[in-house]
Amino acid sequence: MTLSTPMPQTNGVPAPGFAEPVHQAQLTFRAVLDAMARPTRPVTVPGITGPDGLTPAGAALLLTLCDDATPLWLDDRLRSCADEVATWLAFHTGTPIMDRPGKASFAVVSSPAALPELGSFAEGTDEAPHTSATVIVLDPVGTTGPAFTADGPGFQRPLDWAAPALPSDFADQWAGNHARFPRGVDLIIAGTETVVGLPRTTRLTARPGIRSIEEN
């Protein structure tokens, strides 16, 4: 049984991709590297208008990170967007769409609250941690959820972070993900104009009542 979904058939023309593919992909990739090197701090991304369901920053990330060798998983809501997202990705990147999150190198979740169990994604192995998944969490309206203190590589000191509206058990899930290092998944939260990186190396401690994000 195949694990990937073939390119959907459509009578329409997919939404445009990058107007200047090389330049825009380079800018976006640098933004991703910066976000992962400076966890929890927003980094501006030159977003684009993609199909319904994707944020501008999320669309730019997918055009930059995906190709025919990077299997991708979309959550149910994105799969149900009249095949627009899958068709657009297939047209512009050739990325195979997987039926199960555990088989994907990248995964896209339609909102913070829709994030599945982190254990459902590929976590790599001790010998090959790079085979784990990166999960792109779309946050189109800038939701506000639990507050944490974040620390680890990339921090000169602990910083307060107001996370988006992630599932109620996210703190416990993330603690388990962090403890499995070097295995584990990485998150990128993609809003309209910014991305926030959350690599598996970041430690999060719950801070009830704190809502601010420290920018530097």
C-alpha cells in the first residue's frame, strides 16, 4: 500500500509561487536558520500569498524547504482545502504528500490547537537524529496560549515566551521531546509575517500568568 498521495487533479491554475525563486528562497532560508538559532524570538519572513489554509510565512517556508526528496504530511484541515494546498505544493515543489505523520520529513499543522501528539512524528535515531521531522505550525491569527521560560542553546539568559494556543498538555509533551535528545522533533511556528523556531534543545518551564515575549 502506498504511503504517499498522488498529485490531485484540478481544472484550475495553482496559486503563484515565488516571483524571484532564488532570491526569495535564500531570504527565507536565512530567516529559518536565524529562528532556529534564536529560539522563541520572532524573525521576519518575506511571506507570499499561497493557497487558502497557508499563512504567508508558512507558504514561503514550504516553497523553500520542500522538494521531491522531502516527504510532507498535511493535517486533515489542510487536506480538505479543496486539494488546493496539495496541488500547489506538488506543482511548485514536487514534494510527496504522506498519509501518516511518522513517515514525513516535514509536517504542516493548520493551527496551534490542532498540533497532534509529538510522538506521532518521526523522531530520528541516536545515530541519525537528522532523520527526525520538522513540524510547521501555522498561526494565522496570532493566538496566545501558555507562558513559559525558555532556556538552552541560543539563549544568553532565560527568556519569557508567550506561546500560541497549543494543546493543554503541550508542556508535558515538550518535556518528553526535549528529554529524548538527540532524538525528537523541532517546531517552527509560522504566522503571517514572522516565524518562531523551537528546536528540541530548548527547555521550557511553565510560567502561569506571563504573556509577554522578550525580543532580545
